[in-house]
Amino acid sequence: MNHEQDDNLDAKFDWELMKRLLAFIRPYRRTVAWSVLFMLLAVLMNLAFPAVTMVAIDDYLARLYQVYHAESAESASALAAKFREAGRPAVELNERTLAIRAGDQKKLKAGDAAALNRDPALDKGKYYLFPAAECPAGAGAAVGATDGKTENGRISGGGTENGRISGNETGSGKTEALLSPSHVVGDYWLVTEEELRRLPVKTLFHIRGSDWRGVLWLSLLALGIAALNLLADYWQAVLLSRAGQSAMTDLRAKLFAHLHSLSLDYFSRHPMGRLVTRVTNDVGALNDLLTTVLVQFLKDILLLLGSLGVLFWLNPKLALLVTATAPLFVLATLFFKVKLRDVYRQSRKYLSSLNAHLAEDIAGFKIIQVFRQAERRRREYGAVNDGYYRSVLREVIWFGFFRPTVEIICAAGAAMVLVYGGLMTLTGVMTIGVFVACITYVNRMFAPLAAMCDKYTIMQSAMAAAERLQCVLDEKPTVTDPAASAAAPLAEPVRGEVEFDDVHFAYLPGQPVLKGITFRVPPGKSVAIVGPTGAGKSSIISLLCRFYDPEAGTVRIDGRDLRGVPFDSLRRHIAIVLQDSFIFSRSVHDNIAMAGAYDAGRVRRAAEMVQAAEFIGGLKDGFATEMEERGATLSSGQKQLLCFARALAHDPKILVLDEATSNIDPATEQKIQQAIGELMRNRTCVVVAHRLSTIRKADEILVLDGGGIAERGTHDELLARRGAYYNLYMLSSLS
Amino acid sequence: MNNPSGNPPPGGGRFENVRAIAELVWRYKWRFMLGLLFLLVVDGLQLFVPKIIQHEVDALADGSALLATVWRAGLLLLGLQALVSVLRFGWRYYISGTGMKVERDLRAELYRHLQTLSLEYYNHTKVGTVMSYATNDVPAVRMATGMALLGVVDAAFMIVFCTVIMFCINWELACWTLLPVSLLAVLMVVFGRRMHRQFMKVQEQFSKLSDRAQESFSAVRVVKAYGNEAAELAHFDACSRRLARENLRQAKLDALFNPLIAFLTSCSVVILIVAGGRMVVGGGITVGEFVSMSFYLGLLIWPMLAVGWVVNLVQRGTASMERLRAVFATKPGITDGPLAQVADTAVEARGLSFAYPGTEKPVLRGVSFRLRAGGTLGIVGSTGAGKTTLVELMMRLYDPPKGTLFIGGRDVTELKLETIHERIGYVPQESFLFAMSVAENIAFGNASLTADEIEAAAKKAHIHPDILGFRDGYGTRVGERGITLSGGQKQRVAIARALAGNHPLLIFDDCLSAVDTETETSILRELRGEIRGRTAILISHRISTVRDADLILVLEDGRVAEAGTHEELLLNNGYYTKLYRMQKLEGREEGKMVDDRR
């Protein structure tokens, strides 16, 4: 149940804390590493995918050339040499004419590129280029039919008209639909897109066969990339989740074991529900940190850097320009972070009191009904509910400011690309494909930025939970097991002598519960402790079982100070029966045997000796019957008997019994009295007694009052003394 | 976090759950519609983004682009996005904000309904379960209203528009390209069902783990005493591993679902490259058209993923709605009767038999008695004999059959609850105090009590000296953030609370069990004075408490085994006599010396 919240809502990112939690992930680092590897693959594929479309456009669908018709063969070959140097050789159509791939200019040295751009010899139009040798039959026929014109169309060093190389017109109706090359230069044809579209489809596919095949190959590549992306995404998530879940299981076990190693004072200081929350909900923080904070962040950052990297590769200047928006971004995030944290904290507080209120209402349902306070409680709950609504609404509003701010910054980046990239494309420095890709990558760059903003809340609550976990793990048991320091166990055979030597004890400093208790129980003897509420009876038991350590004085068994006896040895020889008969939701056998690996015979004998075997036999599966939570199907008498059997099966040297006060019908009462007699036989017994029968059987009675021993002696001695015991006795005998 | 078991399924299946969520949305239709209007405008404006880009690309491609074209595109984009951002605030406020309103109102409604349910319901429902209705299910339903609505409308709009535009560019190519997208519906159906099932499984396992931990920590003394830590850990760990396994299964479904949607859109791109490339080569479309086609396709990716997200939200929302509907379908156990007045507080039972709803075994069988107004009734009997049930029926925490139980001569089922409750001062068996100050706890039934009246009640209950010893006296807070009272102190505060109202009918249910003998004796002395002139019902295991009563009932297995005064019953030589002898002989009172260190 997550209805308890804590106050440490102000969690910040704490690297030390992270490292501590991440230690739980270390055993699964290989899995995480694989997951990250898959993630890298996914990122790579994600980045590569848009590039496919870019290549499809630039290399196949719009493989465009510009024509450079030089004044002299020298200047043409000089330019050709420059392109060769740049690694982008131009196609030499004839000695004075070059076909330059659109965008190749930008590979030239900056001065050369600018000069070329200004050079009137460069045709601004863009053409498809086909080798005449590969001229398809259909087109060839078409060309053949207009042979003469083709001859005329051949660029014969003629002039350029309107910045365009004058081409022949395809006038005759017969060839109108056919390829009529604007220019046939050398062994190549230059065709504008518009002209190209006039050709019959069949012809087009013939002459652009290699383009079409390229596109097909690219689509296969794209499909492969998409499939790889799918696989990588899947395995990344599954592996990460596997590591996360395993680490969480370990952490849960560690926390659980740690909590059980803590002393009882810890449990009395912390509400049960909160402890449960630690091992159930808060542990989720580890998974959140791993999957959301670490890996997703890493992925976002990689995507961001990857996109930026591609941008730099495509066009460094443009990338630099886009990066300029980053400081704005950081500023906005910092500003809103503070605001958002405040409202977030406030709504968590409201939520926590909403939960507390409801929990209380359920527990106090009866009282609220009978005292006619339903209306008032509803009003109060409504007020908190409204408060929560208002504070969450504030969250929405601040977030509503935050996100648009981020979006406008992103838009500014995109606008810059449109303008600057557009300008560069305009001047031919950038191809259309690259321009398109730039826009795509800029968008891809901003997406992870926004995603990182969204993860802030998750990170925050994960850190808060991690802090709570840390608090638990840092808690040290106040009662420590000396087994670690190789203390010797109790010497066998254990006699079972119990001794309290001037024992002082307080649960809270300054509020002493026991003030100098001294008594000795010889082996095999019994002592009954009686006294009014709050006299410290149960505390004596708790000290004897070493749930707590005394403030001063010593508790000894067989002359050994308990603080020097390993837990293990101590517990083997002491059995305790508590007031509250706790039944676990396990089998009857497990409930009796507990940690001891006792066989069925021993368990049955124990049950028989306390007369529990009879009702156990009546259960559905006898000793194998699974109990309900807290033994819900058993009567309180049956529960007590079962607990007696548990103690008896243990066969302890020392029995500690805190008699239950719950009221039981006379028949069961008799059974219980007999069972207690059975339990106490031949054992050293320390009993907080409520039954006269038990008290009378004791070898010594201690009358406790106000943390000290007021009287001690046997029943008859104490009655004869007419002191505190006599008063207690007389009070109760209904006179 | 708890499984929905324990409540009858409300029936109607998943469709009904979706309808219930739709009804919630409908209740806030105007605000949601306003939000959606903002959303649609935003979406509409966003569609111009590719247009701007396409325009520029085309201009660049055909060489008609000028410097101004480029600048215009950039500024347009910036202006458009700025406008979009401002409008987005509008939908965030109206959709997310209204979602919060849904959550608030649903929670208040749930609370109101929970208050009307009978005690019966709470006996069968774990606190954790009820808590999780308010903490987990209500927010889950909220997400399925506001956010899911947003997701659906946004996605639908984008999908429809992009589709339409793509069809306008080239219907044939659009057909081919959008083919994989249509598989999304199949994906949703297949995954939706499995995700729902898996989600329920995870929840169930989670609540089991909570129960495990709760049990183990409650038993910490026993565990320590028997050195059972290792076994506890093994039990817990087994459960924890089962949870991890279910979680992993859920993660696997999630890990497949979203990437599959992304893959479908990628497939669309592949088809675009093939089919679109063919058309470009074949002259069917221009390069510019191809580019803008790919842009619109890119715009589709987000809505597609959003559809997946919505499916998830709706899965969770319907699962939660199912649980909430089960609660809402639980009928209020107890309803007001028409009568607001009774003559006095005489109590009478006529052949009262009662079994808890949904059970066979009667808890009370033919109980009859008459208690005059101002008289005292003592009830004794072993555990489970029906003592508490009897008084709870008088207070109508449960409904007795008609014509069997009367207060002031009126059938309790015909009385207003208010009428009954304002006459009763009640001390329950387990004293429950609220996390308020001690004074507020005592004045719980009547907030207008003066400090003097509160103190007087505390004195009568012998808790006044204890309270003065607390840090802030009467202002000391009780509970987790304040002090922890001992069992005896709690009981006495509860007694003070019951006495504070001057009610004509007092019901004390075994209310001194945690008080030591001396204190008990003096409280009893005080109470005898208090109950003079009032009708009183005392449940106890102790003869000393009931011996002065005008009428003592001995309940045995739901029947009145014996009835009469103390003296009469002693002559009977039955249970009462036995109890008397036992307590006299054994000095039973020591049995009440419960250590209460807290």
C-alpha cells in the first residue's frame, strides 16, 4: 500500500546515492551492457533510416547535374581538375563542357565554389544525365527519327541563351511524346525533369533502369534497417527489464533481510505500512533509475548527439547555428525546474494527506457512523481533495508554460535551418536531399531534448524513493549478534539458569520502564510475573529474548551475559509464546516447525501434547492445511494451542510465556491450562501470568510495580503478607 | 495494487467499462470540447509545417526560389510554431486540467459512496484494497479520460488529415503507403487483450507481495524468537520472484508493442520508397511530391505511437474502472428509515435472528429481551457468541430483519440513522482514535463541546491525569505524528468520547479489557454514577462489570442461554455460574493486567 508518503520530497540527483543503488545492478552488468549495445544499434538504425530516403532522392530519383560550358578547353579542364582533386570528378561531356553533380560545388575550396557560382558559364538549370550508349531502343528510335535535329541539337560550341544552353525544340507531332533531349553533348544526353516526364513510362524505365534498381535496393536496405531497429528495440527493452527486475528482486531480498535483522525498536518506531511500502513500491525506484534515468537518458543523449553529429557531417555551419539554441534551452530548463519542483512537492503533500485521511476513515468507520461525523469527514476530505486538485492544476499550468517555451526554442532552431539551409540550397551549395535531411535531423535532435524534460518528474520521485531506501539500509541494528565476533555458543548441555542482575531499561531515553530488576530462576524452576498494566512485565520477557538490550545491568543464561551469546545459540534454547498468537499463512506443519527442520512425527507429537492434534485433524488437509492470513479460520483458542505446539516442538530449555488475556470459553480454557502445564514441565519458565492456576504453579511470584519488584514469594507467602499481591488478588475475587 | 477479487464483477464486460469512462468524459464535455478545439486548431496549424517546407523545397528544386522565399519560409515556420505553442497551453489547461477535475470529482464520489457502505463491506475488504481504489484506480481512470481523449482525437485528426492530404497528392501511392498502418487495428486488438490480462496479473502478484511483507513484519517477534529469518526471506523471495516474472512478461509485451508500431510506419516508408520511387522514375509524381509524401508519413509516426499509448491507457483505465464499478455497484447496506422521533431509549428484541449478508450461519438465533428506558443490560458469553453483533444491530451498523429490534418502541429499520446515532454513546471493542488532538478526539461526536466539558468527560474516564502528563496536554496529537497511547489509555479516551455527548443510551463493548484492575474498579464506580438515569448496555467477560445490571443476557452460540439478574442467574447453575466461580476462584482479574508499555 502506498498511502504513506514521506517528507523527503525534495530529492535532488545524488550521484553517491545512485552509485549505491547501481551496485545492485552490477551482477547484471553484462545484460545491461548487451541492452546498451542493442540500444546503440537501435539509435544507429534510427539515425540511418532517414538517410535512406535522402540517398534515394539525391542519387536516384533526382540525380541532377548542372552544366558548365566553358569559354575554353583549358578553363574546362582546370575546373575538371579541381573537381577531381575534391574527389568528385565531373563528367566531361566534351572538351569544353562539364556536367557537375548538383551539390558537388560545396566540395570545392570555398573560393573556388564562390567563383564557380558567379561564373556565367555555369548553367543554373538542373538536368538528368544519360549516357547515349545506354540509350534505349525506343528512345533511340525516337532519336533516330529526328536524326537531323539531333545533329542540330548537338552543342557545337554555340551560345547560351537566357543562361541556358540553347536546345532544339521538339516540334514534330510524331515525336512529341518521345524523348527529345534538350542537349546531347558528346555521348551524353541532358534532360530536364519536365521533358523527362513527357516520355512513355516504358521508355523511362528503360533509360532510368539503374535508378529504379537503386531505389529497389535502397528500399530493401530500409526494410532491413527497420527490421533491425525492431529487433534491437525489443531486445534492448527486454534485456534491460530482465536486469532491472533481477536487480529489484535482489534489492527487495536485501531490504527484507535487512529489516528483519533490525531490532524491535525499529519496528515500534515505524508504522508497518511504511515498511511494506519500502520493500514493494520504493524498490521500483531502482528500476526507474535504470530504465528511465540511465538508459533512456543515455539513449536520448545519443540520439541528440547522433543527430547533431549527422548535421555536422552534412553541414557544419548549419549544425553550429542550430547548436546556438542550446544555451536558451538550458536557461529555460533551469528556470522551470525550480518552479516545477515546488508545485510538485506541494501536490505530493496533499496526496499524502488524502491517503492518510482515507486510511483513517476506513479504520474508524464504525466510530464515524455512530458519532454521526460522516458529513464532517466528507467535508474535510473534500477540502484536501480540492487542495490537491488546485496544486495539481498549478503543476499543469507551469508545465503548460514550460513546454511551449521549449517548443519555441526548437522552432527557432528549425526556422534557422529553413532559412540558412534554404539559402545554401539556393546558391547550390547544398542539395535538396541534404536540405531535407537537415530538417529531419534537426527535428530528431529536438525530440530527445523534450523527452528529457518529461523525465524529470520520474527522476525526482525515483530519487526520493532511493533516499528512503538508503535510510533503511543505513539503519543499524541496536541489538547486535555477537556471532560475527566468533562468540562461543552456550556450553552444552545447557542448564537453563536465568538471571537478571540489577537490570535497568527504557524504550525511550528518560522514561525508564525497568528500574533495577534482580532475580534468579534456577534450572527447571519457574517464575511468574504479575502486576498492573505498565509495570514492565513484557519488557522483562523482551530482554530475556534479547529483543532489546538493557540500559544497565546484565541478563544472564547459565552465567553468560546474553550480549555475548550468538543469536543462534540463544534461540535454540529459548522458546517464546506471545500474547498475540501469530499464525502464518502457511501450512500447519510449517507454523509449528518454523525454522526447525522437524519431521512430521515431532510436529504431531508436539500438537498432541498440547491437545491441538484433535482440531488439526479436523482441518481439510490436516497438518498440510494452508492457513489463512493470520489464521483467520481458527478460533483464538485454537491459535493459542497452535502456538503452544510451536514452542513445544522446539523443546527449549527455557520457556518464555506471555499469557494471552483473550477470553475463551470454559472448555477451551481447560485445554489451554493443561497445555500450559505440559509446556512448563521440566523447563525453566518465565511467565507473565494472568491465570491463577499458572501463578500458583510457579516456584516464585514476582509482583512488579512501577518498574521495580514490589514483592516476591510463593502464592501463600504473598497472601499471608497482605501486601500488593493480596490487594490484586482480593480485587479480582469479586468480593 | 490489489486484485479486484472480493467484489462481484459488475457484469457487462469491457464494453461497459469503456462506456462508464465515456460517461465520465461526457459529464465534462464542454471543458473537454474547448480543450479539443484548441487541440484541433494546433493540429491544423501544424499541418502547414510540411507545406512550408514543401513549398521551399519545390521552389529550390525548380530553381524559382528567391532569397525572399527562403526567409519567408523560416519566419512563417517560427511564427506558426509560436502560435501553436500558445494554443497548446490552451489544450493542456483544458484537457489535463479537466482530467484532474475528473479525478477530483471521481475521488469525492468514491469517498461518498464508501461512506454509505455497511460495516459488512469493510469486514471483507482489506484496507489496502480500498486505499488502492483511491490512489491507483482513480488516477488510472483519469488518464483514460483526459489523456486518452487527447491522444485519440489528436491521433485521429493527424491520421485523417495526413491521409487525406496524401490521397490528394496521389491516391494510388497513398493507398500503398498506408497499407501497413491499417494493420495497426489488428495489433491493437491482439495486444490490447493480452496487455489487459497481464496487467491484472501483475497487480495481483503485487498485492500478494504486499500481504507477504505485511505478515512477516507483523510477526517480527515470533520470527526473531524462533530465528525464522531465513525461512521468511525464502518465502518473501519466492513471491518477489514471481512478481519479477510477471513484470518481465509485461515488459516483453510493451517491448514488442511500441517498436512494432514504429516498424509499421517504417514499412510505410519502405513502400513509399519503392512505389513512390517507381512513380518518380515513371514520371507519375514529381520529386517535390515525393518529398512531401515522406513528410506527411513522418508526421504519422507520432499519432501511430500515440494510438498505442492510448490503447495502454485505456487498458489500464478499463481495468481500474472495472474495480471502481464493482465498488459503486455495491449497494449501500443501510438506508434511512422515515421516522425521526422516538419516545425514549427502551430497547426490545423479538425473536431476533441474524446472519451476516452472504453467509449461511446465523450469528443470532431468536434473541428476545426487553430493556426499559433507563435500565442497564449486561451481556456476557464466550467469544463469537454474538454479543458485539447484537449491539451493532442496535446501532444499525447492520440491518436486522424487520420487526425484530426496537428502540423506544419503534422498529430500528424505520428510524432515521441520525435519530438512532444521536442517542447513542458507544465505546467499541477496539478503541480507535483519530490523528487529531486528544481534545478533538474526545469531542469527536460534537465539535462544539467546551474545554471544560471535554475535561469533565476525561475525568470521568480516568484519563485526565494521563492527558496532563502528555507534552501538550489536551492539545497533544494522537497517532503517528504525535504520541502513541497505550491500549488502556486509548480505551479510556474512547470512554471519555462516549461520555462527552450526554447520550441517553450508552453501549460499552468490552471496553475495559486493556485497563488494569484498580483502574477498572474506579472507572466502573464512576460509570455506575454516569449510567444512572440512562439506558446502558454493557458487554463484558467480567462478572464484576455486569453484576449490577437490571438484566443480564448470557449468549451462547447466538442464543440467549440464560437471562435474568445476577442473583437469578447464579441459581441457574449454568454458564454464568461457571464463569462466576472461575473468576472468583482464579482471581481472573489479574488476567486483565495487560502490559501496556506503549
